[in-house]
Amino acid sequence: MLPAILGGARAGNLVRFLAPGGVGGPRWGRLLEAAEGTSVPKAKLINSILEDSISTTDEILEVSRVLPPLPVDPAPAIVIMGLNYRSHAAEVGKELPRFPVFAFKNPASVIGHNVPISIPAVAREKPEVDFEAELAIIVGRQVRDASQDEAMAAILGFTGSNDVSARRWQGKKGGGQWSRAKSFDTFCPLGPSLIPAREASAALATSGPGLAVRSWVNGQVMQDGNTSDMEFGVAAIVSYLSQGTTLLPGTVILTGTPPGVGYAGKLSNPVEAGP
């Protein structure tokens, strides 16, 4: 197990980070197995995160601070899917959509692992802010009108996300606009690490076992789902969104949440009152 700074992410995952003192600015590396007794994670540097073949250098650096795993920061777009888990649709009493349902989230809402979620004053009048654990897709290659195979090839990797939502703003107060309710600052935690697409493709295949998607609130498990419950898989989502539309490198796609609302590692964020 890697140190707590990485939320239990496994060795071999990709991480965007700062070295001690912030020297060199944001870096990308492949996590190394932690030596026994050490509390400081290390990563082997990557030449370029957006190359077709990701290769590491011989340089190894300590990971001082984990950053959101964005190959382009800020992300050119954040797309959020709704009602994509069969059991979640049943939970809220809605029929599964015929086609993927989606909206957009403000790219400025992104924060990283262990960064506090700040609830703004306009969303604190009544308790309304909710969590939604989700698998996030990070697009690594520009794509348009993609088949499902082409869509899968365009994915850089997968990470954990929390589609934080203000429910009153999702209803009447926000005009029924999902985007407004989900776009407040700090409402899109991502991380802590990135599972390379090639290493997760078998689990996410139609016949694969899927990946676990869980959320905890104050140590209590609130959601415990699996991506195998998704109505539209990752390749189908990217293919659908790319029809007649260019998806740029760095685009983030949140793939929907399992029931219980209200492998990349455990994304953790405290919650505090904001301005």
C-alpha cells in the first residue's frame, strides 16, 4: 500500500504531482512501490503524458503534493452523465434513458485529493449538498465521429471523481439546470491517480468484471457499486459524445453514479463552509 497522500492508489498508476518545494512545477510520473517503512511516495518521471506510448525516464522524484490528474489544466470540457447506473435509476424511480443523458460542469470546479470542498453561502440555507462517486474518463487524443473501438483508443485513463451537487439548485432554484447545481467552485474533486486505459480496458469491457465505485461519508460507506451496472459503457459514452463533435485532449467525462446518493485510489475531501 502506498502512503496516505495517495489515498491507497496502487503502484504503476500515473500521478500528476509536485516535487518537494514545487521545483520544476507540475510533473507526471508512474508511481513506484513504496519501500517498507517509508511515508514519502516516489514516482518515475514520464516524458509526455499525451504521447501515444507513455514512456518513463530514469529520473525518480518524491511526491510532495498530488494534483488533479489533468493532462490539460484547466480541462477543455467536463461532461457529466446522468441516470447511467441501472440500480440508481431504479432507486430514484426513473426509467433508463434510451440515449446517454449528459450535461456540463464548470472546469474551474476541479480540485484534487484532500483539498476541501467549500460549500458556498448560496447553497447553505438548507442542507442540500450531496455526493456522487463516479468513474471519470480522461480523454488523451482528439476524437470526432468515433466508433466504440476508436473511442476506447482515444482514452488516456480513468480516475476517481465526486460529482458534488447542490440539490435545490438542481431543481427550481437553478431552473432545472444540472450544470448550475454542479458547477460551484470545488464541486469536482478528481484523483488521486490515473489508471492507464490499457490496464483497465479488460475490466471495463462488456463482459468484464468492472471497477468498484464507492463513497464514504465520515467513514461510513454510502455507495458501493460497480461499473458493470452502467447502461452505457465508457466506449459507448465517448463514441456518442463525439458524434459531430470534437472532443479535445484533456476532456473529462464523469460516467454517472451508483445508488446510495445522499481502483484509482480513494479520493478524499473534507467539507467546509465557504464564502
